[in-house]
Amino acid sequence: MSIAHGIKQLGVLGAGQMGTGIAFVSALHAKVPVLLHDKSAPQISKGLSLIDKLLAKDVSKGRLQPSDAAEARARIQTVDTLEAMRDVDMVVEAVTENLDLKRVIFREFAAKIRPDAILATNTSSISITKIAGAVIPEGASAAGEVGKAASGRVVGLHFFNPVPVMKLVELISAVQTSQDTLDRSRAFAEACGKEVATSQDVPGFVSNALLMPFINEAIMCLEKGVATRDDIDKTFRLGMAHPMGPLQLADFIGLDTCLSIQQTLYKGTSDSKYRPSVLLERMVDAQYLGKKSGRGFYEYNN
């Protein structure tokens, strides 16, 4: 039976929460073998431990048979180098929200991974078009056949955190992305059990162009003393039926991630309405990053 997405092996770069989650749903739901790479050995160990816990939890709750969990786990392997991903059909980058870093990574993808593989980024705010420009071979014209073939395989595939729980994937086309790349990427996301929403390649896409200013305004309300932390979050939990308030949500996302996205919005639009809250900047300076660091707007016993 043919596979609509044609992904017979997936590479994932980054074994943090997002990369680990993408590897998990790809192995469990899409049933695709996954090669997971991270330069940090401790991060790889932490990621694999999380995958084991997620599978064990699904088994204990009767959502998954032990044999299916064992098969899914066996599909995930770790590799020490990008060269070991040479033959994957798609690679998904899931690293820090930093354009320069992503450009370096995608140049490596272009050099070390087969020339017909889909190169996907899990960025939640950075221009896919800028990332795609990084894979064009030196000396090649962006408008020429070589340039178009190289950049046409780059796509935005934005999974949401926590990946095993959240049902949405945001699909973003660069100016250069080919229709075949878009179609196969959509089919793969759906095979992972996700619904797909599409967005133009604008700062923050749909999701974070709406969400991050909302969170930023909530932080500004706290900064200005308009209301307390608890009352801000209570207003949205009880008055608008949100599962959690914006300050708690910011903690769960990570305050450094919130700041990075807000800075991308501000720089990408030059619109003062996207200026990051001073309090948000100071929290990140203090390394109060939210749940992952044990302290943000709330304190956590990690």
C-alpha cells in the first residue's frame, strides 16, 4: 500500500520537549521509524526517558496495548551525527527560536541530507522564507532550477506543546515551497493524528500573532499593577472558560520562548503594539523561565 506522504524514515533534530514529542507521535501514530539527534547526550537521555513515561502512561490507562507501545519505542533510535540522517525522507528541526542558528542548521541539512528530502522547521514565529533561502547552494540563482529545487523542499510544520496532547499542526509555506512539499507535509501531519491549519509566512503565523500579544498584554497588566497575578488568570479561567490564565500559560510555554517570539513580532513588523513587556524581559534576565526552570510567574516543584 502506498503512503500518501511518502515518509518512510524521519529525522528529528533536537531532543527537547518539542523534538521528543514529534518523535513520539511520528513513531506511535504515523508508525514511521525515527532517527533522533541532539548534540547534548543528557538531553537525549532526558528525551528518551520522557518517551518511555508517555508510553507507560498510555498503557496503564488502557489507551495502548503493551505490544503497540513496544513497537513504537523500537521505531525511535538516536544517532550521533547529522550524517547518520543522510537517507531520511524528511527531517524536522526543533531547536531554539533563533534565525541565525536555524540558517546554520538548514545549510547543514542541505549539505548532509539527501537532496530530495523535505526539510521542515518547527519554528513558531520565524520566517520560513528566510530559512529556505539558507539552503540555496552558493553561486546558484534563487530563481534558477537548482535554487528552486533546493528551497522548494523547505516548509514550516509547527507542532504545539505538548505535542502528544495538542491536536493542531500549523502548516506554513515559504515563498519558495513547492506544492508537492506542502501536500506531503500535510499528509504526514495528518498521519501523526493531527488536524492541520495553514498560515501565510508572516511573523508569528496565525497562532502566535494572536496568542503572544495577548500574553504580553497580560504581563503588562501585572507590570502596571492593573490587577494581581491571581486575578488576571482567574478572569480568563472563570470569565472566559480558558483552561488556564495567560500568566500560567506563559510559564508553561517558557518565558524565554514567549520573549523570543514577541521580539520576532516586534522586529518583523516594526509595530510598537508588539513591544515586549519590560517585566517579561527582566524575568528572562533573572532566568525565571517558567515551569521548566521551577519559577516564573508561579513557583513549581520540579
